[in-house]
Amino acid sequence: MKTERAQLASDRRHTKLIDMEWVYQELDRGRTIKSVAEELNISVSTLRRRHSEYQEAVREENRLEQESKKDEQGEIGAWKPGDPTFEDF
């Protein structure tokens, strides 16, 4: 019987790190998605999935950055008249 640690290790996908900025530079230079994927030894579908994951991570990072800026400017989290108070709960 496998130990819990061994089970976790066997369930883990072997994820290859891909520099998506490099990928985008190569595509901008005129290379095809297929040729870039082949150079990375991954399938086109994997490259497309990684692109989607990367874009989602960038969107989330931008969202968090915007929230942080709003918080620093007092737009988030600051009590305003009419907001519920602790007494209201």
C-alpha cells in the first residue's frame, strides 16, 4: 500500500515551465504555434492551454493590483456614511 506522500507524488502532473513571453516573441517573429510547440517538446493543445492559463493569471494579477491601488487610495474598505456598522449586526 502506498503512503499518503507517495500517493500525492504519483498524482502530481509533471508540469514543464514555459516562458510564455518567449513564446509570444517567437510568434511575433512569424513562427507558427506548431513550430514553437515542437521546439518546446509539447503539443499544440498544451501550448494553447498554457496560453489560456497565463492570460488568466495576468488578468488576476491585474485585478489584484487594481484592488490594491483602490485600497491605498481609500476607495475600498473605508467606511462611508450609510454603510452598516458593527452595531447593525
